[in-house]
Amino acid sequence: MEILRVVDELVCTRRVPGMQLCALRVLESAQGALSVATDPVGAPAGKWVFVTAGSAARLAMKDATTITDLTICGIIDRWEEEAGNIGTMQNS
């Protein structure tokens, strides 16, 4: 699993059948690399999320036959970015 920030939603009107109608989000790593992930949780832009990749990403979707290799599994409630683009979790 990785922690990434949601940059924006991605709208694609034409998709292969295995993508269904799942929401897509553009994510950015701390190093600035962009990725696209399926989003079954409804993460808004600007939020930090944790994702799962590879074959486990399909299992995080409601329908495990969805074609994906990166899925948002949850929205992080508290996460502050430190110098050097490294984040730390705060205790509640």
C-alpha cells in the first residue's frame, strides 16, 4: 500500500467493458509522479488516500472483475506533509 494525494477526478466517456462506471482519480506521489486509480470511496481532490496496487486492487472494488491495478482503499483523516515531501500521521 502507498499514500498518495488526490489531484483531480478523471472523466473518460469511452471505456472498455471491464471498467464499468467506476469513478477514476488522478493521484500524485510525494515525488510528483502521477497515477490513475479507481475510486470506490469517493475521495475528493486535495485529500490524502491510501491505495493498493496489483491484483489486490481488483479485490478492493465492489466487483472484483473490474479492470484495475490501482484502487483507493480509504481517505486519510489526518496527514500533514513535512519538509521534503514526506508525510507523517498524527495520533488522535
